Amino acid sequence: MLTNWMQRMRARMIALLGLAAAVCFTAVACSGGGSTSAVATATGPSISPDLVADYIHTVLAADRTAYTKHVVSRVKKLEGKEKEKGVLNVESTEGWQQTDGIPLPAQMFRLGYEIANESGLFTYGLISPWFINDNHGPKSEFEQTALDAMVASGEPYKDYQEVGGQAYFSAMYPDKAVAEACVSCHNTHPVHLERYPDKQFEMGEVMGGVVINIPVESMPAA
């Protein structure tokens, strides 16, 4: 059952890439960006990069929440701790590749964006001021500004940025604790306890963000 579920997740990710390819071509054409072929093939009503980012995030958030609530929350063991209401005879663990376990929610999310980012159509990833994985820390002025604003307001932050001569429409969305597994795993992780000893997450709290970067041809006029 678990294997079939993960296969369906992979199929949904492939479908998402196909959808993203179509809407990103249209979004790039709308913003005057992208390759000549992308603009030439764009037809029908144009869609703003802002709306494209919202569409992508909606699918990403739905899949991650489903995995957390309906798979990880039902395992019999979470990072070595027995789960009283667990029904799946498997452990969700950071070391899943070295055991017979399954990935933690953040790891499952990362597996997805590593595949998606290879497309070159857009990129997405996780970011947090309380990162455990060093790759999830802010890496640019935009990411730091967006992270500070998003954590303070609990609302998405969107703007244009330029990286290595390429312009992007970027959006960061709150990543909230949607299940007890999110909270307990982070609050008891050795790296979290060492780096952020005074930080204990609660259900529904913003734990970080999901950042989506859509390439466009140029920065908007001032």
C-alpha cells in the first residue's frame, strides 16, 4: 500500500511538471520574458507569474500535507519513538535510506524539488530561520527579507529578484506545522536543540517557508 501511494505521489509530481511547463510558458510570455520559442507557443489568455506561483504552491502544499497527515502520522514509529496510534508497520526516519523506513516530510519534499528543479522551468525549495539542514537557510538578500516579513506577518511575500544576471519572480509561502509529527520531530531533533534551545514549535505555527522562483526576461520597470 505504501509503495503504491509513493508511486502515485511521483505520478502527481510528473503531472505537476507538465502543468507547470504550460503555465510557466504563458506566464513568461505575459511578463515579456523567456525564450523566443516559449513566447511563440504561448496561446490563449496570459497568466501572471504571481498566479502561476500560487497554483504551484497549492499543489505542493496539498501533497506535502497529505503525506504528513495520511502517511507519516500513521506510522508505528517516528524517529525511534513508538506511535500509539500508528497502523503502518514502518518507521519514518531521517536515516530512511540506511534502513527500511520512509522519508520525513521535509525529506520527501526535497526529493520532489530535486526532480522538479532539473526541468529548468522554475525552482522551488524549503527555507527556514530555524533550519536543521544547512541547505534550508536563506541564501540571498531576497530570501532573508522575504523570510523576515513572512514569519512576522504569516502571509506570503512576493517580489522580483535578479540572480547571476537572470531575473525571477519569486514568492515565499508560510510552511506551517500541520501535524503533530512536524512539531515533535523538529522540537526533539539534536541539531534543533543545539542551535535553537529556546525555540519549541506549536501546531499551526510558521516553521519556515516554501520559496518558488519563476524565470522572467527582465526586471520590471522602476
